[in-house]
Amino acid sequence: MGIESQTFTCISSFSDSRRTNKVELRCRGKVHIADIGDSSGTHIQYLNELYDHIESFSVNLDETAVEKIKAKGLKAICSRAEDLSKSNMEVDLFLSFEMLEYLHDPVNLLRSISEN
């Protein structure tokens, strides 16, 4: 079975199948995804429905958003994005949609993610 057979077909906002394929080939098993600043769980819900080898969770500072995501049966934690690197959570891929512009120091977050 070649790499071609492992190619994903992604739709909507996840249209770049090459990136997804690279993550799968690198991880060789469960792919751990953190969606930083997620307020509804939509992205991880979409990914969970597409792929069975994904373990994902949302990260948000707003407790109401976290409870809303958990009510959908999804994993979510209430935490500052900048503090995520201090945890022992295994993360292979970070998602962040329309969130960086709200951070006081986005460079610090990106640096801590790259070191994780």
C-alpha cells in the first residue's frame, strides 16, 4: 500500500490534503490536535467525523465556551493559549483560526508552540 492510498480527501476549510497527509505520515498512529481559541468545537468535530485516528481538544480561556464544547461531547480545556506549552499534553498539530490578533504577545505563543 503506497503513499497514494493514504491520501486524504479534505473539503471545506481543510482543503489542503498534502498537509494532512504529512501529519499522518509523521505521526504513524493517533494524531493529537489542539484547536486554540476554539469557541464552538466546529473544527475538531469536523475532523473527528472525517478521521478515526485523530484525538483532538479545544483550548479556550472562556469557561462558557469550554462548557459549550463539552456539551457536544468533545474534549475542551479552560486555559490561556500561552500556558498550554507548560502542560504535559501531547500535541502534533495546533489549529488557530482568527485568534492570534487578540493575543497581547502572539510571537511568544508561536515560539512556545514551536518548542513543544
